[in-house]
Amino acid sequence: MKALQYRTIGAPPEVVTVPDPEPGPGQVLLKVTAAGVCHSDIAVMSWPAEAFPYALPLTLGHEGVGTVAALGAGVTGLAEGDAVAVYGPWGCGTCAKCAEGKENYCLRADELGIRPPGLGRPGSMAEYLLVDDPRHLVPLDGLDPVAAVPLTDAGLTPYHAIKRSLAKLVPGSTAVVIGTGGLGHVAIQLLRALTPARVVALDVSEEKLGLARAVGAHEAVLSDARAADAVRALTGGLGAEVVLDFVGAAPTVATAGAVAAVEGDVTLVGIGGGALPVGFGVLPFEVSVTAPYWGSRGELIEVLDLARAGALSVHTETYALDDAPLAYERLHEGKVNGRAVILPHG
Ligand SMILES: [Zn+2]
Ligand SMILES: [Zn+2]
């Protein structure tokens, strides 16, 4: 089958032919209908050889939806042809966190060498994807594959980040979204669907701010050195109760801290390598800063339910598998508005 692989440190990913996977006992083989192109793959492909944690070649793609093509021995509860979304952050399935459905925080994944598809294990940018266990699959139940596939990361990750702060997003509150790309433009819609908060979006281009407004941001502010003052001005000097940074680079993390209100939540989601110091007098009183990772299985089910209710509309542009390297190139150049989605079977 064809697959998009990252093969050489520093080189662009390539479409290659690899052996067709076959499901072993307990595994499920999916025919991939859609795979999402995530900015974190670009971060992964920028890591130097000495810091690269995965074996190469690596088939990319940690967002995937597909139809069941074959079941390994012993698999029950699924049938060939079922349309499903893949829950990506695989865990051991039995530790205390996995028992809660929080496989993103599995206590034993490192020790057992368990990796998500596309981030250590062969990913979804291929004609077929091997899934280790049927519990990683959530029924699409009528959702369009292209619209649904970004929800497995670009929907689930902001959903998890927002859910922890829902109690602070009361009427009159402000939520700031820094970075309105794949994850950020879904975060704006989640905030509008789940809370009465005023949503202020920050990004570096007018085109991205246009998308932010179109999907529901009340205010859109250019993300530059004056952004923090602009957000302060919009909030009567008080700052925002919740700040979500989907970039996570040094300048955006500094902005995130600078716009937080007293008792605010600052959530750093992007993996841009920035850090925010915490200490007495450094931030407003009782600001809490956290860096979460992905979301739980239960939260993925909730996000898909929200999409089925019509509350989410992910902006996508589609590419054939042969054009997947181009999709990464365009994303790297900041030219993708919303999410790029690969269709391995055209
Ligand atoms: Zn991602
Ligand atoms: Zn576990």
C-alpha cells in the first residue's frame, strides 16, 4: 500500500510503498478514509537526530477515520464496513488513568513502549491503518469523514483544555484564543457552543483573523508586541479569565501570561517550546498555568456528539495521498486556513 513517511531527519516526508498490514489477534485493520495534517508533525520533523524519540521511517498521521476492513482473531463488537474515528493517544488500557478513559495520561505507556499512530507507531497517512484494540475506535454514526477527522485531535485537544475551565467561563467573562489555525479555530467554536464567554482571538495574519471572526470570535486582534495591551483594553484592564495558547512559542506564552486575569487559567497547548514562569508577583494572583496533552476517550465521544448536533464546522482543504507532502509544505508556510485533510483513496 501507499504511505506518507518521514524517513530522513530534516528531509520532507515522502510517499512510498510499504507492505500491506494484516491484523493480528485483537487488532482491527481500517481502510483509511481521511487523515488530518497537524502542525505538531512539523515540530516533530524539526527535531534533531539526537532528540528524535521515534524509529524511522515513520508513517505520519495521528488523526484518522476509516472503515473496518478486517478484524483480527477474537475481536467482537465491530463489523466490516463500520465507519469509525480513531482515538489517538493509546495507553495500556488497565492503569488507573486508562481505567478513567484518560489514555492520554497512561501511567505505563512509556515503560511499555506504547505510542500513538503517527507518533511512533505507523499512522493514518496510508491506505490502511492497523489499530491495536477496538476500544480505540469511536463510531462516526453519520458524521462526514473529512469533517470528522480533525475532531480526533484539533477538536479533542481544545475540548479537553476548555472543559477544565468551564466554571470560570461565566457570563461577562473573556476567553482568549492564541493561534486560530487547526486547533484554535475549533476552540473558538467550542467556546461559543459551551459557554457564554466573550471570545478574543489572536493570530498573526488578517486571513486567519478573518476565519476566527467567521467561526464566532467576538474580537480578533493581531498577535504582536501590542496584543497584550489590546486585550487588556478590551477587558477594562482586568484581563481574561481563560487564556488558551495553541502556539506555545516564547512570544505567545509571554502574551498568554500578560493577558491573564486574577484567578485566571492559562493553558499552554501548542508545542512551540515556550515556558511561562510562575512565582509570587510574576503573574496576577492565583493564576493557574497548565500544559495538557490531547484528551480522554470519553471526551472524544462528547466532541463527536457536539459535531453531530451541528455545533462545529471545521474548515478543511483536501489532498490526495500523493499530494500529502504539498499539504505539509503549505501548512509550514502558514497557507492552510483551518485543517488540511488527506484522502488516501482519493
Ligand atoms: Zn496534532
Ligand atoms: Zn495506562
